[in-house]
Amino acid sequence: MNPLVKACHNCKVYINLDASYEGQKLEKAFDSKHRGHMVQVVQFAEIKDKYKLYEP
Ligand SMILES: [Zn+2]
């Protein structure tokens, strides 16, 4: 399994993409925190060893 995640390449953090209410809230917070950074949806396998899970 190789899910898509949203990653910030500047800060080397990512969040799991999740359609739930909590997931949407987290994604909004992530977007606002990393506004102006290189944020991109990528395959988890591409970043898993290098990036850390974002904790609000
Ligand atoms: Zn960032």
C-alpha cells in the first residue's frame, strides 16, 4: 500500500490525507502553517524515511 500524503519540502514534515472532519481541519492548519512553502501531495514511499509526521 502506498498512500498519498501532503508534504512540506521546506520543513520536511507531512500529514496523512484524510477526508474526515478532523482530517480536513488538520489539512487546513497544515496549509496555513506552511503557506508560501513548497507543499505538495506525494506518495508516502517517496518521503517516509526523510520526513516526519506533522504534529499540530
Ligand atoms: Zn513548511
